[in-house]
Amino acid sequence: MSQIVDWDELPKNPSSKGDGKGKSDGVKYLKFEDGKRYRIRLISKPVAYQQHWKPVIVRSPGTDKDGNVIDPLMQLGFKPETRYSIWILDREDNNTLKVMDFGASIYKEIVEWKVGFSEEPGGMNGPDFQIKIEGIKRNRKYKILALERKPFTQEELDMFKQSKLREKLEEIRKPNTPEEIRKIYEKAKSEGKLRGDDPEVAGNDAPAAIPTPTPVPTPVAAPVAAAPAPVAKPAAKPATPAADDPLAW
């Protein structure tokens, strides 16, 4: 599954569906354009996933719980890219609720703010951020500037809670299944629409089609003594009761 992460950790398991544009899910997305500035307010934490751009656009399921690679494109040698998505308020568009997709460079800049101020960037005391786009397309650079702090209003917090933002974000960023990836790959291949750097196009010794994995018998685990129950860490005191806090992901 897609994975909610903090602002100081890396995703622990590759995961991800589709091209990320949400054409039929009713969600609005922030689209970065060359030469523009954006003012946004982050909401809670991002979800991390692994995105393939080539030879087809899909999100990677990565490995199973035992560490076996189940992503057919990874089995062919393609490596997905770590991406993040987060809910934001778009200050330039009447505070419209949107999803912002971003990469490691923006993630690291926001981590620096968290380290410097010891606050959650998407928490109650987080700031507005300005994102300036420099360069064109693949040569883009993202300049991040923290502006004044902007606590959420009670009306906004109520909206976040009613919208079930965490569940919706995890749903729209869930991974494609291996079966879906095989179908998408084979369809693109038959139509001559594989995106560049495909092993077959490059003339490498790639298989004619994504191989269907051979089922592996599930090993019978030896009985293990029950482990003692872990001691829970004391929860940080939220601005509202934990059960009702729409920012406590």
C-alpha cells in the first residue's frame, strides 16, 4: 500500500496506480508550471509511493511482505522513483483543497524547516510555503521559502475531518497490482506506445513479454514463542483530542 510518512523518514517499501492525474476521482491537483510561484499550506503528512515513468506510467507495488520483488517492471530492471503526495490549501486559488505531488528536492527542503523549528510543517502551527519554479521541465529547480505561520481555522479543521483526507489520499496513491502492470505494459507494447528507454527498444536481452512468476510454496514457519507486548510511547498532546484530530495521521 501507499505509505504515510513523517517529514524525516524515507518510505520503507515501494508502492503505488495510474498516471497520478486523478481524472475521475473528483480530486483537484496542484499543477506546477515553468516560471511560476505558488503559495500553499500543507495539511498533515505526505504519502510516499514509488512511481514508474518508463516504459509505462504506473505506481510500483515493490516487494511483498517477505521482500520478494513483485513489480514486473522492477523484474525487468526498471527502477521506480520515490514520489510524495500531500493535501494542501492553494492560497492562489481561493484556498482550494488540492493534492500536491512532489519529489525529493521539495521534501528535503520541508524537512529542513521541521528540523529548524521543531514543528510539524503540516500541523496546527505550520507556515504557508512559497514554491518558486526555476528552469524548464527536466531542468526545473524548486525554491522553497517558509512564510508566516498560519494556524488552521476551526472551519478548516472540520472540513478536513469530514473529508476523510487520509483515507482518500491513500486510496488515490495506492499501487497498481502486478496483474494491472502486466496488462498496461503489454497493451502499450502492442500499440507501439512504450515510453523511451525500454530494454527491448534499446536492444537489450529483455524478454518478449513480462514473465508470469512461478508460484513459490509458502514455507511453514517454526512455532515462535509469544513476544511480550510492546510498551507504548506516550502520545504527544494534540491540539484537540486524538480521536478527533484531523491532523494526527
